[in-house]
Amino acid sequence: MFSDTAVEFPLSPCLPSLPQPAVYDTARSLYENLYSATPDAGIRARAGKFLDASLEAVRALPNDMPATPQACGAWMEAKSAHTAQRYAEYLAARQSGAPRQYFSSEAHALYFLNEIAPTKLVDGAWLAGLVTQWEDSRFHPLIRTYLEELGDGAPELNHVVLYRRLLDAHACGHRDGMADSRFVQGAIQLALGCNADKYLPEIIGFNLGYEQLPLHLPITAYELNELGIDPYYFTLHITIDNMATGHARRALDALQLTLPARHRAAFFERVRNGYMLNELGDGSESIIRDFDLEQEVIAIFKRKSVFGRHMHSDYCKLAGKSVNAWLADPGQIPAFLDQLQRGGWIRRNQDPAASRFWRLLAGERAEMFGVFTDYEIRVIHDWIAGEWKDPQLQVPSRALSYRARRRMEEADTGLPAPEDADNDFNEPLRRLCADLDEADSKRERMRMLLPYLGPASHHTPEGLLATRLFSQGLRGGAS
């Protein structure tokens, strides 16, 4: 594990060079294994091999990080200033009438929220393994960053809780058919978190990259707000990751505190490689570019065909074929949608209300009510509407920005107190409290809290309580 006197790490052995797709192919299964529970030794070993292959893949990529630790401060400040300047240019263009740069529609934005979810739902996970070092002040900047990703135990600030609520609000969160490449970043973060003792330099480097403010973050928040989607998850990161006093500054402090006296050059080279892990997988901008409205509609109908292929009466026919027969083969979905248009069931580039199919989904007597989620209905609506624009169209999310709508709503300040409830739902919470009451010392209590701080549990009621208590203990020091 970690040295008591100096942070010294030999260079980790790496696997032979592997093509990047080989890294991607194992990402989803590894992600799901790491996220479901505390990983055992076998899963940790798999995660280590995945990291070694990932590090080998990034060595061939151009690295803009300075060659010496002393240059990192100026480099980060320059990157921060460049992002601020580009965002100012974006705002000036928008105020001059330029269209949105990222999201063509609400459906596009919701697609992005869904596809980026595997990364957002493990926010901070790369630092999870460092909490065991809470008695060593050198690691406090990194541990404090992790605890703030967890909201210090406050559900309204816990990043994963916030993102889960955002997905739930728009019925997003499906993973059927999602590409393995969507899970690469999340798998890297989880793998680093469960192998902190072997990959500390890489964690420090990854953290240096991840905690710097990227241009896509403020633009995403701005355009989500315009579309009536809560931008708070993203605006929270804009403030908390600042270079002056936020996580970016702490990332730099952590580098200086953990640099070893010996083998410094080798240690820092590993830091630089860890920084480059941010480049693997699908990032925000690539996911935004991937969106194709028609292909997303086809994907939705393919997912539904598994359940709908036996649910229609035989008299429901298109081009002489029953709907059940059309849905029996997912490969027929594009032709099925074409037939719906040819038969007048769907009238593209018009008010969706003019389409018979749309009226099956929405309205007072919608016979297919509940078949599609809110997100899927949004996608179908935007696909049917196409180029059609109607100033009288009353779609709430387009009528007001999110912040404007919230100002008009009455705030609900009532929060439940599940800790006090005597029911089966809160049994894990009661067990944790009982165990803590029996602890003999602060060190024992802190040790008991550690299992609840991992990516699989910190967002649960017992995890939130454990985070609050651990944060308080960290501020109070060891005893």
C-alpha cells in the first residue's frame, strides 16, 4: 500500500501494445462488474489489465501536458483562460443571433444526457480508493475533492444523485444497444478507484485533466437551460472546478504534495500518462456529434419491437402485412416507418397532431399511452415535426428556459428524514448507526464508514450518512 514516509512507486508493468478497440470491447462488462458492488481480487486484477492496456493505447497520442511539474501551474492557468475566452466568444455569437452550437432540439439534448450517463454516474470514482489514506495529510486535497463530488453527504449536492434525478425527470437512462465505447471513461475511472495503491501517479494525472474546466461544460449548461432542461448538474461543475480555489487548484496542490524525492521523473511520466486517459472513450462533444434523429427513432422502435411483435390484432395491416409481422424482425423497422408515412399515419414536417400515429401516443384517448417513455415520445415528436415550426405550439420545455420556469414555481423545501423511519427500507441505515454506536474510537468509526463511500453505495441513504460523518471526521483530524 502507501508508504508512511514517502510516496514512492515503481513503474507499473504494461501489457504488450493493444489496438484501442480491444480496450473498448471489455469496457461495458468491466464497468458493470466494478459498479455493482465492492470488487473482489479477481475483478481488481481485470481492472488493472484494462488500465495497462488503456495506458499503452494513449502513449501514441500527442500529450500537451508539460514535461516538468514546475510548468503545470502556468499551463493550467493558460488553459483556463483560453476556455474563458472561447466561451465569451460563444456568448457574443449567441447574443448576435447565432443558433445553438450543440443541441438541435430537446430530443438531441436528452440523447446526450442518456449516452453520457455511464460516465456521469461514476463521477469522482477515480479518487474512491484514496479515502483509506485519510490520516495522511498529503492526500487530503484529493480526498476533499472526492467528498465534494459526493456532496459531503448532502443529496442535493451529490453529483450521482443529481444526475440520477436528471435522468429520471426525463425518463432517460436506458442502455439497450449502447456502444461499448460509451463505457470506456467510466470503466477507467472505476478501475483507477479500485487500484489506487498501484496507480497513484496515474490517478493524480487523470485528476489534473478531469478537473480542468472544458469548453463543452458551460456551453452544455447554457443550451440545456434554453431547452428547459435543468442545467444544475453542469453549472455545479463550472463553479466547483475553478482554477482559483476549486478542484483544479486542488489537483495541482495534490501533485506537488505527492511528488516523491526519488525517481521523480519516472513518477511524473506516469502522471502524464494518467492525464492522457481522459482522451479515451466517447467524450461529450463526440456524443453530441453522433446524434442522428432518424437513427434514434429507428433504435427506439427496434427496442419496442421485442415487446410489441405479439400485441397487435391481425386486422392491423400495412402494405398487406400485419403490424406483428413488421415488428417480428427488427431489420424491417426502417421499411415499417416508411410504410407508416406512405399510408398517411405519419405526416413528416407537419404539426405532429396531424399524424394519426401521433394521436395514438398523445391526447385524451391515446390508445398507446405508456408504450413509449417521455424521452422516446420527445424523439418521435421532433422527428415527425422535422422542419415544421409553429409559433403557437405549446411545448412547455420550449416556452420557458429552465431557470425562468423555476422562478415561477413554488419551491418545495420539505425533505423526508428516512433515518427516523422504522421500516425495512431503512434497515441498512439502522444497522450502520448501530455499528457506529459500538465503535471504540474515531479511527474505528472512520474505518467502518469506508465501505459506504464507494461508487456503488455513496448515493444511497446509508452512503450519504457515511459521507457526512466521514467528512466531519476528516475535518476534525485523526485521533
